[in-house]
Amino acid sequence: MQEVIQNFPGELPRDAVGLWQIIPTGREGFGLSGDELAEFVSLCVAELLAQGAKPVVGGGGTKYDWIYQPQYCETNEIILDAVMKEWLASGAPDCDPGGLWFALPSPYVGNRE
């Protein structure tokens, strides 16, 4: 499981990583649920943040591929806490590709204009 957690950031130089990819990996790939699934998701998101990723959503209708989500604040600890609280408060569902992603800062990531 640790190998999978550490491998998610390997995608970052090529593309963003979405919650819709992380959650099913824990739920279906490892048979996790409840607190164990939440811990897995938290560890995955923490690893993405530690590698420099920031929360984003798709940039459809803008000049960017990804739109930074500043409501999650600045520090990795605060971002992780906010993301997890939001996901758990929504019932810890599987997410769809239109939801939250994590991307490295680049010219493809911007603010909604």
C-alpha cells in the first residue's frame, strides 16, 4: 500500500491526480472502508502536497487546463485538513473526474479570470 501512495505523485509531471483516482484505489484496490479508507486518502493527498501539488479543478471555459482552488488555504497541513473535512462531510463518496484534483504549479494552472 505504501508503494501505491508514493507512486501517485509520479503522475504529477505529466498530469494532475484526482480524488476520483485515489478513492477507488483504496476502496476497490485494497478493500478499505471507513477510517481505513480515510487514512489512505489522507496519506495519498499528503504525499501529493509534499511533492508540491496544489488543489485544482478542471479549467474548462478558461485559458488554463487547471484552476487553482485558493479556498483550501496555503499550508499543506491546512489544505489536507480542509480537503479531508470536505470529503468526509459529503459522505466520503467516490468522486467523479469533475471534482478535486492536485497539480504542480505550471503555466497550465491559473486563477479563474
